[in-house]
Amino acid sequence: MKVLPLFKVGISVALMSSACLATLHAQGPSPNVTVFANGLNNPRGLKFGPDGYLYVAEAGAAGTMSTIGICDQVVEPVGPYTGGYNSRILKFDSMGNRTTVIEGLPSSQTSPAEGNLVSGVADVAFIGNTLYALTAGSGCSHGLAGTTNGVFKVNPNGTWTMIADLSAFQKANPVAAPNPLDFEPDGTWYSMVAVRGVLYAVEPNHGELDAISPDGTIRRVADISATQGHIVPTAIAYHGNFYVGNLNTFPIVEGSSVILKVTPSGKVATVVTGVTTVLGVAFDRQGYMYILENTTGNLFPTPGTGKVLRVTDSGLEEIATGLFLPTAMTFGPDGALYVSNVGFGPPPVGLGQIVRITVPPVTE
């Protein structure tokens, strides 16, 4: 893995320009990108389960419910949020046929001024045969009274059980360097992985990596804000250590995002730089790192400019281009990458996809 020149900046996953999203059009993806499934609403984190199905967190389409006057709101112009209950988890067989695993979950959206950008179920992970999910669109500050961001377990009968209240944990355990002008009381959790029977989740708005045990115990692994500032850490993968990518601030500065290595004891170091708007990190069977870039070559999120890169000893190699606002990726048992595409943006709903990327062999 080549260590590239160091860049460091900071912003929020919520601050995305709706005007830019509405006026720009997608470019065609590279030939190795094919559509695996479509008709989704804001697809986010995805993982293959032990049964061979692909499980996808779908953030949903939010709604009009409000908590103004009930509790603290997310500061303008990102807030106030409104919400509904249409987030869900889907699973897909090898042919792309879908089944709903669980539905009716909290989904919320930013203010119209910020494009009604949606959060809901953010990611999924398995411990053994048990499916767990991470929520980002819940909480009173997101327009949904009586809800809380957290990790829940999906039960065999199609119900779910909250095992860890992450909203309460963040409020009781503030990070060292929150950004007052860009603060969400309930957080906006993004990615989660399972390692040796424990779940590890990244929260971008506050800037932290936390461990969640199935018994509900939560502990802080790393306060990323303390050493990196407000860089908006988003994506996480595990490969002996944790590898965390960050979105960064807007306007986008090309090459200003990084990949951090976080040891199990919480030490943070930069290992890859020169990347842009990172929303996914994954490792293949040979141990090569892959990085998902949401937008490249533009100041604000831009359809058709997303890329997948591979980190080699020679530097950063383009694996796929022309992705449409991708939000997460995972490797499949077939060795291909599966990416949540058209993962956020304005209405109409139902534009979200899962695309399959054929990965070329390493030639170095």
C-alpha cells in the first residue's frame, strides 16, 4: 500500500447542494459496471449474509412529521428535519430478485433548502447468522419523536429489537472537537462492520468510532475529531486494523480526503491520501484496498463522477468510473464489487440502484 502526500481538511455529510444535484446529469459508467438491482430509495450500506443473499440498507423517502417545539432541532440550513417510517432492509438473490426483510423503519430528511436529503437505516452487518442494523435517520432532532439512533437486531419473525441507544451515548459522551455550526444531537451514523462478535460503527457528524457489543455495551474506540478535526469520517473496513475514509468539507477540494488506520486500541494514523469524498472502503481476498469516491472533479456532489480506486504499490488505480452518487460498497462471493448507486439526491424516488463491478486483476 503506497502512502501518498498528506492532506487534511474538515464538514458534514448533510451539506450537499440540491441545486447542483438537480441540474447536472450522469455520465455513462465504465464498461465493467452493470445494474444488478434497481427501484430503490436512497440505498446505503450493504453486506452479503451467510445465506449468500445481498442485504441492503435502504434509507427510504422520509416524510412530513416534525418535532419543532418538542426538542432541539438540527441547526439551519440543514435542519429542521422532517420524517416518516418508510426505511427498510432488503435482500437480493444472485439474480437480483428482492425480498423485504423488515420495513417501516424511521426515515428523515434535511430541510428543503438542503435538498430534502434522506437518512434512514445506514448499514447492516452479521454476527453469525444474526443480522444487525445501524440507524442514522432516527431521533427527535430528526423530526421523529420517541425514536433514537442506535443498533438493532433483526429477529427471525421479522420484528426488530434495539440493542444499543447511540443517541443517548453521544449525548452523554461528547467528542473533543464538535463543530457547533454543523451539529446534529442524534448524530448521522454511516458505516458498521462486525469483528469477532463485536460491531464497530462510524459517526461522521461528531467524528467517532465506537464499539457495540450484542449485549448493548457501547465504548469509544477513537475520538477522531480530537486529532483530525471535523473531517466527517464515513466509511469503515477491517483488515487487521480499522480503515476509515472521510467525506470532508464542501466545496470539495480534489485529493483532500484520506484513509485513516485506527488500531483496536484507538491510535489514529493517516495511511492513504490524495483521494476525494470517500464513502466506501473494502479489501479483496489478496488484501488490496479499494476506495469508493462519491464525486470527483467538481466542487459539489455531481452525478456521473463517482469512482472506485484500488491502492497498489504503484499508487491509486482506477477500477470503475462514471458512478452516480454512490454511497457504499462491498465485495461479493463472486469477487465482484457491489455498490449502492444513486444513493442520495432529490425526488423522484425509486432511482436507487445496486451495480455490480467486475474487478480486473492486479498487474503490478
